[in-house]
Amino acid sequence: MPELVKLYMRHTAIGFAIAAGFVALLLGFDVQNLRPLIFGSQDGLLALFLLWFMNGIVFAGVQFAWAVMSMSENNKPRGGMRLRLRRDEVAIPVPVEDKRRPF
């Protein structure tokens, strides 16, 4: 199996595990009265699965994107692209007329 596929599968599994922990915390802290809503409903297990699965998709995508972006060979911060002025450049003032209508 190619290394990129292994990387994808590993980090997708990590993302879904993080989503399981996130949903467990949501139910544990009873955010927005979610626990009685899920466990008191006849379709609560479906809602719990969908909550985990949809969060898993998001967290897996973020986890894989983070893994791919951290594969760069140059991990040193560059400090951004700064605009440097040469010493012979001088700002020239330009007169501008105010063409707005008075109210």
C-alpha cells in the first residue's frame, strides 16, 4: 500500500478518535441539554452516530491537512514577506480633490 494512503488512513482514524472524545465531552458536560435529548429519544442512537460521524469527518479532514502541511522539508519560520524600500526611493505627495457631494 502506498505511504500516502497509509498516512491518510492513520490520520483519519486519529480524527475520528478525537471526534469520539469530543462527543463524549459534549454528552459528559451536557452542553445545551444534549444528553437527555439523545438518550430520551427513540432515535437517540442514530443521532449519536450522526453527531460522531459528522464531527469525525471534520476532525479527520483537519488532522490530515495538518499532517500534510507538516511534511514540509523547510519548517523554519521565514518571518513573512516584508516590503523593503531602497534608500533612493522617496514618497511623493499627490494632491487629491474631494469630489464628494456635500450633504
